[in-house]
Amino acid sequence: MADEVRVEVETRRHQMFPVLSHADIDRMRRFGTVRHYARGDCMFRAGEPGLGLFVLLDGHVEITQRDGLGHTVPIGRQGPGQFMAEIAQLSGRPSLVDGHADTDVEALLIPPDQLRALIIAEADLGERLVRALILRRVALIESGASGPVLIGPPDTADVRRLQNFLTRNGHPYQVVDSTLEADAAALLEQYGEATLLVACPNGSVLMNPSEDALARCLGMIDSVAHDDLFDVIVVGAGPAGLATAVYAASEGLRVIVLDCRSYGGQAGASARIENYLGFPTGISGGALAGRAYVQAQKFGVEMLIPSEVSSLDCSGAAHGEMSIALADGRRLRGRTVVIASGARYRRPDVPRLREFEGRGIWYWASALEARTCAKQEVALVGGGNSAGQAAVFLSQQAAKVNVLVRGPSLAASMSRYLIDRIEATPNIELHPYTELVSLHGDPLTTGLQGATWRHRRTQEEYDCAAHNLFLFVGAEPETGWLAGCEVATDRNGFVLTGAAASGGFPARPAAPLESSVPGVFAVGDVRSGSVKRVGGAIGEGAAVVAQIHQHLAAAQAATTSRA
């Protein structure tokens, strides 16, 4: 067994750090330029925008990791035939490591746009490069020796909030427990009212930062104007939005994707998806979304994540141009817009619910929350597939998982394979005809200390000392940003498409995935009538691209005829 593990590690290392042949390098030369560095020169630095992929032609480079506290950890020394980059270099995002010339160095530098062109043009070589880039990012995440340092009590809501944000965005980080580390506690005291400090690799220190402030400190989002006219603006980076981006960009359209949180949407938080075609043993939502995110960048999709959309201006739709306003004041222009903003879980009408959000009330079940629930009794409200996946996942850590549903069973809303698994799991108990009625504890000190639920028929109440409660109740569409644009919705706020959409189409009917505004499409959970499944969302994301092409061709023909 030990020999097998060693072989696997060595195989993975060989894939992470392959040595390119002379023939490989010759094929790469047309995509880059030769650079020279003297011994001691810094070729790239953590926290600063990456220049691209370096292929070493001569000399050696020392690679080190550096965290926000200035701690440096050596990774390795690379020489001729090896290349230096990880997945961030596909889009020019900040480097996660430092690279210094250990000798005089001659290197071929391939910038991000040419790196993407290389991966497409040289398929077999591109496959090796992409595999190495992905594995390197995974190794950086697993090592926990690079990226920002979160300083504070690890069980607080703010620390968990940022941990979840960084994990969902595939960014490495580490946590320093201020309740155990005297230096960390002293540092917190120096900042007065701060309950959490974040030290970024560039040396900046943030007090109790928002996700947006942290993302800007890490260089995850830029402040560039993006004044060009895009073919497709996709709002939402869940499965539907990512599928749209991949298929549209692979067919030559210029695409930009926006999301206010992270890539993956609700599916990104799923512990295991087992009913998606091609994955018989299942795949985590994070892994599926991460692959799609890399795939989109491979085809040149621009990503602004996190980036909040404030409004859509459809006044120019008849002339083939619309604009989207971002919360930071920037505007983006597009020939078409794809609404893929998804839906959020509904808040049950329970007193004090908002007070406990992030302090025992959760709308997802990741590994972070599962570890917190170890050997505890927890409760989960909801009867859909996401609730079922979460219940099974939590049961591996929790002593008992109580599943509360308002109806008589799970059959109406959950896949059969999940129902069977729940019935076969001894520490999951189903409570039919049950609703949550009250919460107990102090959100500022103890957090959630328990909950009370009631049987809707007998009116019998039960008190449970659950410190963690997971809510997967219904869904409300994320469509508030459409208020200034006359996009028709159903009575629940989901976007109408196709025959159900009305207005704005004097010359033709709306395409099946097109809204009531020409050139504005809707896919995935936000669309009225969608099946609310990962496979369905991805299928709609792929199908909408053909309809976008038809719209763009018709708009071009109309422009030509007017000319």
C-alpha cells in the first residue's frame, strides 16, 4: 500500500513539474518572447499580476511561497526545460508564489493571451500544460502556506464567512487562531475594535473586511474600465452561466462573466453530485465548477468575480446594445445578456432568524461546517436534492441529523437514490409534517444553542439542542437587478422565456430561452419552468448559445440592410 501511495505521489509530481523537450519548446517559441534576468532578479512576486508562463531555456529559478505575515517557504528550484506558472496565469491574475533568478536566466515568456492561444493551437501540449497548472493550484491550496492569513478565533462567523469565500473561489489561505497564539491575540488588541484581521500577500492588513474588500486586496478583481463591446455578458457563474461562457467563447464570441460571490452557484456547495451524466461515482459541486471555471478561462472568457450587478439598461436593445451597471460604478456594454443569476434559498418565517445567520444558521453545508458539527446533533430544513445531499454529507460527521419537511415524505421533491441513501443512514431521522418555529441562544455570545420545531398536525413541539441548523427551503430568484428593464417574470419573480414571454417582438416570436426583451436570455434556476437540476442548467447554458448566434446574425443583417 505504501508503495502504491509513493507511486501516486511521484506520478502527480511528474505531471505537476514536467520537463519539456526541445521539440515542445520549439513549438512554444512563436507564442512568446525571450527575456533575460540577472542572478537575484525577481521574475514574479506573490500578490502582483502575473506576467504569464515562463519556460526556462537556461539557468535556474528558486520558487518560494510567501504568506501575508511575510513567512517564506521554499517550494523548489526549477531549471532548463521546466516552466513556471499556475492556473492564475491563464487570465493574468496575481501570482501566488515568488520567483527569483538563482543564476543568470534566459526564459521564454508567454503572456496570458498567447498562453490561451497556445493551449488551443497545440492540443496535446496544451493538455499537459493545463493539467500541470491545475495540479499546482491544488497543491498550493492544500499546503496552506500561501495566500492571505486570517487572524482571529476560528469558530467565529466572520472567519468562517471568509474561509467559505476563499474556498469557493479556489484561493489558498491559512488561519491563525488568536485564542491559542499570543502574538495573534496581541496583534488583534493593537487594532482596537477588530475581531478579525486579514494579512494579504502584498503586505496590506484589513480589519473585519467584506468579501469584496478582501478580493480587491488579493487582486481577484480589477478596476479596469472594460469599455469594449462584448458579444455576451453572462450574469451568474453557476453551472448555467459557466456552460454558456464555455460554449460561447469556444465558438469565437467575446464573453465576460459576472458573479457577486463565487463561481459554482448553489451547486458549487454540493458535497457530491451523483446524477450528472459521465460521473458514475459522483463529483463534488466544487470540483465540477472548478473545472468549468478553468475551461472558460482557457477559451478566453473574462471573469469579474466577485462583482455585484446593480442594474440592466435595456433601452438600446432595439439597436443591438445593452449595458450593465456594477455596484462599483463601472458599466459594461454587450450585444446580448444572459441572465444566469440563479436563486437563493428562502428564509422561513422564524423569529430572530437573521440574527443567527453565520452564527449557527447556514444556507450551505461545506466541509467547514461539517467539521464544526462533529459528534453533535444538527437539524436540516428542506426536502430537495440539495437538502438530501447535505444531510448525507453531514451524517458522516454529526452524531444525528434531523431532516424537517412540511409534507408527508421526500418523494415529491427528491431523487430516489438520495431517498434510499437517507433511509439507509441510521443517524438521519426524517420528521414529516414538521416546521421550525423558534431559535434559542444569544447571537453575540453563544451563537445558536437550540431550536424548536412543531408537528403541523398534532401541534406537538420538540426542543433540540442543535448548535447548527441548515436551511434548504424553496428558492427565490436573484432578479432584483432587472428592476429597471422590462423583463417579464412570473408571479414568483422567475424570468419568462419563449412563448411565455410577451412584448418586444413585433417581427418574430421569442426564442425558447429568450426573455421578453430581444437579446436578453435566461438560463438555469432563474428561468421560469426550468427543472432546477445541474444537468438541466448546463444543458440550457449550451443550448442558449445557438439562439445567441441567431440573434447576432439577425441584428447584423438588419444593420447591413439599413446601411
